[in-house]
Amino acid sequence: MTYLPHTLYSAAQVRELDRRAIDDLGIPAIELMERAGAAAFKLIQERWPEAARLLVVCGAGNNGGDGYVVARLAHEHHLPVKIVQLGGRNRITGAAKLALQAMQSSGLALDEFRPGLCEAFDLVIDAILGTGLKGEVQGAFRDVIESINTCHKPILSLDIPSGLGADTGAVHGVAVHAEATLTFIGLKQGLFTAEAACHVGTLYFDGLRLPAELTATMPPSAERITYHDCSRILSPRVCTTHKGECGHILVVGGTAGYSGAARLCGEAALRTGAGLVSVASPLETSVGMNAGRPELMCHGVIDAAELDPLLVRASVVAIGPGLGQGEWGKAMWLRSLSTHLPMVVDADALNVLASHPLRRDNWVLTPHPGEAARL
């Protein structure tokens, strides 16, 4: 359950995987729901063994169905549990309705949410909205999410924190701040982007025992790259390694008022293993650039032609930190493009690029949201 795959999917792709499991593999929808609820209850027992009283907040869809299973299992284990239902009960259909009926047959009943309800419980299970959310969270749903967010109790979200976009990680008005999230079948890309880090908490995954062949037929929408992945690529260096064998990074930027950006970029390059780092900045800022970091080779560059010998020595260019969008910055940008060296493009270099877009296969772009919007 704690293993996280590297492949990410859109909400529509995960729904399609769910459909294939039901239609092509013949697994009943209620069986998948039972597996999800059982995985969630197992996580509750492992992560919150001291939680004796559970509040399960359910919506009218399949996410709520998972919650009904959790509530029933908790009841069968003699834990006090209360189930709150949001949305019209006449909208509960399919597997969720079967899960509700099984829960009610065990002796549990649906209740209404009221302010302060969370305070009487040790753990809140969020099974409200799931991945099918469209539009902003409003009305009673918004009121309940805001209430459970302020109750100072741990929250477990099923599949995705309610109110969080499964594809974008954007908050649709309001979203649950979970301590942990257990997601099913496939990792949704919105669990890793935008505001997700503030809402997901510790992420757990359960594939519901579906065969690997099922997801193998679905090309992922994205892939996660972890520190462990990168550390395997960078093998330990032999004791006789020379700095000239470890790459030469050229940082281009650092105009007046922003010289620290280029300095920080150069220092980061040294700290992560670059053998040599040169910084090309305007003459007036280059003088003091390496005062506190003498390992940096700092060059005052007046015009684009003076950048050429630095580009010849470089194995990769990092351009943009403190570059500015004036004539100097634009000239440095155009000159750097002429070399076809691998590049990391950041900050104002991205803004210059946005004004004259082009495509290359040997660069990495690192925009913040505003720069991405301009691109």
C-alpha cells in the first residue's frame, strides 16, 4: 500500500481502467468498492490504531460508496462510527447503493452533519466528492469541508481530497486538508501538482489487486521522477576524478539588482557536482559576484561577442536567473541559442522566450505559474 508507482493518469484514464476491470475482467463494481473500503480500513488500523471513534462523511457517488464500506467494517470491529450523508439519497445508485444497503443491514444509519460534530471523533474519513468533481464546491458541501478542516482532527481522504482537481491539483473553491490520502487503481496526476501538496498529506496507493496488464495497456499522462531515480543515474565518482571531467556549467544572468540570482544558481551547480562553473553577467555586477563564493569563475560580459569563448568551454548553459528583459538580456539569449548546447531556461529567459516562441529538444524549461501562463 505504501509503494507509489511512477506512472500518473488523468481522472478519465482511471475511470476507463475501472470500466475495463468491470467489463473486460468481469470484476463486479461492488467487489472493487469492497476492496477499496477494506484497504482504507486497514490503513486506519495501521496509521491511527488509537482512533476509537470514526466519523465518515459520504457523498452520493462511488466515493461515498467506499466510505459506506469503511463504516461497515469499523462497525463490525466494534468501533463507534457515525456516517454523514451529503447530497440527495435518491442519487445513490449502482455499487454505492449496494454498499449503502450492506452498511444499513449491519445496523448503521445515515445522519446529518451539524457544526461541531467532528469534535466528538478521533478520525474523519473524507468520502465526499472523489475525482468526478466539476465546478466549484458550493452550498452544504463547502460548509462541511470548511467545518472538518477546522476541527483539528486527523482526516483520511479516499481517492483524493474532496475539492481538489484530479487532473490539475487546483482547489475548486475549497478542498479538504487531509493528513493522509489513499488513492486507488492509478495515481491521479492532480495529486502531485499545483495545490496538492497542501491538501494530500501522506499519499498511499492501493491497486485493488488488479493485474499489471490492465494498466500496461494505458499510456500514462505523466511519470514521476524521484530522488532515488536520479541517484541511480549518478554513480559514485572514482577517487582520481578531476574537476575537468565533471562538466562545465555556464550561468548567464545577474543584472543589476538581481546578481544574487545568478550567484545562487552557480553555487547550486557547484553543490550538485559540477566540476567548473562560470558566470556571465554585466560588468558592473561581475566584480563582486564571487566575493563570498570564490569557486565561481565570474566574467563581466558587455556584448554578445564576449560570450562566445565562454560558450565554447561550456558543456551546458543555465540562462535566466537575473537576466532581465533589456537589450543585454535579449542579446545574451540569442547568442546562447546559436550554440545548440543543452540548456536550462529559467526566469526572464522564459519571458523573452514567450515573446518569440520556439521549440528545442535539448532544454528544460522551469517556469513558475506566471511564466507558464505567458508561455
